[in-house]
Amino acid sequence: AGIARDNGVEITELSTHLQGQLVATHPAYDEVFDGFAVPEVRGNPGARQQWAVEQVKLALTASKNLGLNAMASFSGALAWPFVYPWPQRPAGLVETAFDELARRWKPILDHAEDCGVDICYEIHPGEDLHDGITFEMFLERTGNHARANMLYDPSHYVLQCLDYLDNIDIYKDRIRMFHVKDAEFN
């Protein structure tokens, strides 16, 4: 505090955003969040969580010692990772997932071809194929397989605030099934 003060800087608060995030990390994101911790606790979610709790407590003590009455932090995220991606995913993660998705589905699509049956993927939030871009990523990785098609349900587009009518024009040659129900965005 003295060094800061001597240089014309006033400390107004400390922050434990990253450490706070590690207090409550959804297990699906353990590997992604490991980079926020010291190397000694990486790969060990329990130890990482204990370290994070201790770091937040140390920052609170430091805040008290500095005469501060507030500290910034994140709460962590046990449910939010399903809604919004934080931290930003590492480069290549999505591409790797789609490569694997296509690898798993390609033999099934080939069998669908042998059977003369289209597979109509419901474009649905919560699925890897949840919009036009993700469907196109999948198509590209399956060699634009003729049996990879779309089950169109406009309600899923409405829920994502996407243009459900535009989707028909863009994917008219790939839509092979249609779910009919009412939906509106409120």
C-alpha cells in the first residue's frame, strides 16, 4: 500500500475472478479451467478447488489489511457452462469435437446409404447440431454425405432467436422431416 501510495496509485479493490471461478467448476470443464490454477494442482479438481478457496480467503485477508471493504470475484459456474462458454474455449476444441462427431457418425451414415434411409438430425439447442453453421460443419466433415439431413423444427430456431424462415430457404435440399408445433419468443 505504501509503495502504491508513494507512486500516486490508490488500491481500491482486489479481484479473485479466476480463483472464484475455480471454487465451483463444473466437472465437464475441469481440463479447460486447469490453466487458471498453479501447476501443482492441475489435473486434481479437489486440490484445485481447495487452492482456489484458500486464494480467495488470502485475498480477503489482504483486502482487510489494506483497509478495503469490497473484493471482486466470480462465483464459479456449476450450471452456467451449459448456457454460456466461459472461459473461452481453447483453439481447436470445437473442431476436434466435430471431427470426432463425424468419425462416429460416418459408418452409420454409410449404413443408412446401404439401407436407402436418410438420417434427419433434429437441429436442437443442447445438441452439437444446433444451428445452420454447426450442421454445415458436420456435413463438411462427413464429405457432405447424402444421408445426413435435417429434421426441421422452427420452435428450436425461435428459442435461439434465429430466423426460422430463412433456414427453409437455405437448407430446403436437406430438410427431410418437419416437427410442427407452436412457438413464440417472449
